[in-house]
Amino acid sequence: MSASVPDRDPRNTSRPDAGVPPGETPPCESSTGSGAGPYRPLTRGWGKGPLVVICLVALACALFFLAYAVMLNL
């Protein structure tokens, strides 16, 4: 004697490929808040000190490679 499994009502079962039917899980929370911290006004940008240092390093590199190119052509 074999046990028979009754047919399920397709309206009450969810298909695995269809995902979770609506209403079966609660709605998600919002992941972003309204505030991201204290307000800070924008500044004018880079300070003069770091900008001068970057320009000097770039100039030194350019002079080094220029001198190297001149030495290779001698």
C-alpha cells in the first residue's frame, strides 16, 4: 500500500522561482537616515601650503627627467 500525497492548492503555495509573494513579509526599513551628521559649511578648497608642495615636487620631477634626457643624448 502506498501513501498518496494530496495535491496542494496552487493558489496557496508559492513557487520557488517566483520569490516571496506580496504580503508574506513585512516591508523593509529605509536604510538612509535624514541626517548625516552635524552641518559644516563648505570651505574654499585646498590650502596654499599643500598646493605649493605639490607644485614643487612636480617641478623637481620634471627637471630630473629633463636632465636625464640631456645626459642620455650626450
